[in-house]
Amino acid sequence: MNIKQENRPKKHVMIRIGVCVLILVSGWVGMNGLASLKEPPAEAKTEERPIKVKTTTAQPRDYPVIISGFGEAKALTVVTIAPEVSGRVVYTHPDLKAGQIIPTGDVMFRIDPSDYQAGLEEARAGVTQWQATVARLKKLYAIDSQRLKTLERSAQLAKAEFERIKRLFEADRVGTRSGIDQAERAYNSALDQADQISQAVSLYPLQIREAESSLASTRARLSVAETNLSRCAIVSPFNARIQSVTVETGQYVSPGQNVLTLVDDSVLEIQVSLDSRDARHWLQFEPVSDRQPTAWFGSLTPVECSIRWTEDKTGLGWTGRLNRVVKFDQQTRTLTVAVRVNARSAMGDGNHALPLVEGMFCTVDIPGRTMRDVYRLPRQAVNFENKAYLVNADNRLKTVDVRVERIEGEYVYVGQGINAGDTVILTRLIDPLENALLEFADDSAKGEPAS
């Protein structure tokens, strides 16, 4: 009984194993059967997809460089007027207002000249007085010089008479002692008069020079008085535009008090800051002359520059001439140059709505040197690593390193790395594969040289 019970579980296990094996075999047979019914996929053909690009044929040319910068137009001459004498203002020009133009030589305002006129008359009187003094001294000098000759002759005669009387008395006992004494007194008196006149005559040149010095001093005071009187009227030194005015009729002004600011608009100047690298490579300087060498920039070639107001949408402009180097800024690495514009050029050709005036912020184009044998390409044709893409003989992409001479607007100028006749890819490419197959766009002009 126990043996039958022990064999029963073993029989069930074998049945289960057999069923599992049967299921596995059935599944494998079914899978192979289904697999045999499936057709294999068609083999895919791999084709290289070309990159569609635009191209141009590179041809070297000469291109003039235009250096552009910005600057504000300013008048070359700005003068601050201050009176040189004090007094009350008795007259002002009717157009003495900010923005008005006072013609050359017109009196802008006048200071009361009464005190200065009186000082002038006093100085003139002093000159007349010292002129008379000098003339009187010269006349007395001439008269006393003649008297001196007479008195000297009288002294000689008195001496001879004294010696004769003395000799007769001592040798021949002719005459008296009192006669000798009287003759001696006459001689001494004549000699004393001659000495006095001689002393006076010798002092006359000194007195005349002193009087002439006083006359010169008085004339100088007269000149100052005349100058002060003329300074009472302040005239316009040029065709002056009034920038600011702080003087009115009846106002008391003092020397050195700034009352007017005048502007000469006949010549305007625009100071333009340029990149020092552009200035070093492309700015035109005159040949070195024989002038004394100095540690500063040489003379600039006075080329004609194009000027445009940044707010003039019509694009009309003016012309000026390059004048000089103003300064070099080490911090910003910029070179400042000055461009001058005369009044005729500032007025334009009559097609301008407004003339070029002080205060306008302008764009200035300065002609520079000429780039020789360079290739002008659109900026997208050269990437930021200075690499360009060419088309080789098999219409495949070729990467070359180029040397960029200058970037100007939408164009880049290449000096080395490209040869004449090379086909340059103009389409902007981002990390293309070297030797990639290329396809030319319909509007691409392969073989047509770049403009």
C-alpha cells in the first residue's frame, strides 16, 4: 500500500515534464514554419547626399580702403569776450542775441567813455607841456653855450690885463698895488662867471635827457589813454555768431568779466576717433620731410573726406579735408584725427535741407591706402577661424586657411590663402565634412568672378 502511494507522485512529475517538452517542441516547429513563410527585405542602396552651395570665382583686384568713424562738428574758433576797461554800458547792438550773427567791425556794445576821454585830454596836455620844456632847455643850452664862449674870452682878456699891470708894477714900478688888486678882482670875477656858465652848460644835456624821459613817459600814458578810450567800444572781430550773452544796457562791467561768447562758423572741425590698427595700416601720411624730427605723427595727406549727418535719412552729405592727428589714447587704443570743413562746403550744393552746423553728430569716411591684389568676398564666405571653403576639381569641398586683410561692412578682403581662379563657396557652412560632395544652386554662378 505504501509502495503504490510513493510511485504515484513520480508518475505525475513525468507526465508534466513530457507535456512541457511537447509544448516547447510544438512552439519551435511553429516558429520555424512561420519564419519560412517571411520574405527577406530588399537591400538598401546607400547614396552620398551632396551639399547645395552657391559659389564664385576668385579674382584679385585693387580696392581703396575707406576708414569710417564718428565725431561731432564744432567751430574751429570760439572766442570769449571780456571788457578790458570798467564802466557802465551805454549801448548794445540791436542783434545782440544768442543765435544772431554780428558782421565784422560792428560795435557789439559800448562802455561810457567820459572818464577815458578826460584822461586822454590830460595826457595830451602833459605831452604838450613836456615838449615845451624840452624845447626850452635846448634853446637855453644853445644860448648859454654862446655866452660861455664870450665869458671865456672876457676871462682871458681880464687875465692878460692883470698880468700886464702886475709886470709893469714889479719891473718898472709903474702903477700901484691897488691897481694890481683891482685888475686881479676883475679877472677873478670874469673867471667865476665863465665857470658858472660852463657848469650850467654841462648840466643842460642831463636836464634835456630827463625832460625827454618825462616826455616819453607822458606819451606812454597818452597811448594808454587812447587805448583805454578805444576799448570802450567792443567790436566784432569776425562774422560772429552769438553763442551766449550776459550784458545789457545800463549794466556796470569790470575788466575780465566774461559777457559774450562768439563763434566763427567759417571753418568747422570734426574730431574722429579711429581704431589704431586701421590708422597704422591704412591712414595716409605725407613723406618724411627735412623738418626737425619730433616724437609725434607726421603730416597727414589732406584727402577729401565724406561727411554724413547720422540723422539725415536722405543720405546727403558734405565734404571736408583731413587736417592733422590730434591725439593718441592709450587706454582705448584709438587715434583721433581732425577733419576740417569750410563754410562753402558746409552749406552743401543747395540740395540739403540743413547745412552742416556745430553740434551735429556725423559719420566721416576717410579714404585710406589701396589694398593690392586682394579678394573681396561676402563675410559669410570666411568663418571666425579665418577659414574659407573651396571647390576642388572633383566638385568636393576643400578647407583652406586665409589671411584677412580687412573687414569692411558686408565684405571681407582676403590677401593670402586663395589663388586666382579658385572657386569659393559663398554659402554659410557650419562644420562641414572635408571632401564632401557639392551641388551648385540654380542661381550659383560657378566660374563667374566675384564683384
